[in-house]
Amino acid sequence: MKARGMRPATVKCRLDSWFVGRPIPSVKIKWVPNRPEVGWMLSVGDTVYIGERALRAKRVGARKVSSSFFSTLYNRTGICTIWYVDLP
């Protein structure tokens, strides 16, 4: 979708299945037209992974736009998050 000039506006996650002990979330994304000066990042993972991505996003000046949570079978929390960053 990036090649088509689109960016994700909202994200919704839910847990659909498992593969070798790992949750496989289903991600629903609403796409909107993008301006060339806006970059974006979409991340899906557990709280530790998203925490690392949040630190990386903060370093480059990105802002969180949308976030969605889902629970796994073992009461772990998964997160889907979108960040936007203004490009030079």
C-alpha cells in the first residue's frame, strides 16, 4: 500500500490462531491517502517488543496514531500500533 501512496489510519487486532506456540493475530487496517512528507511504522507484537519499537519511534520523533490490544491464551497481551513521523 505504501507504493500506492497510502498510509494506515487505524488498526484493530484480534487473536485468530496459534503456530508453534506463537499467537498469530488478525490485523484489520483502515487505509487513507498519504502525503509524501509523512512516514509511518506499523508494529505487531507483545508488550516487550512494542516497548522497544516505541523507544525507537521516540528517537526519530514519531507520534503514536492508533493502537489496539489483544489477549493470548496465556493471558499475555499483544499490541498493534501505528506511528507517523514527519520526513524532511
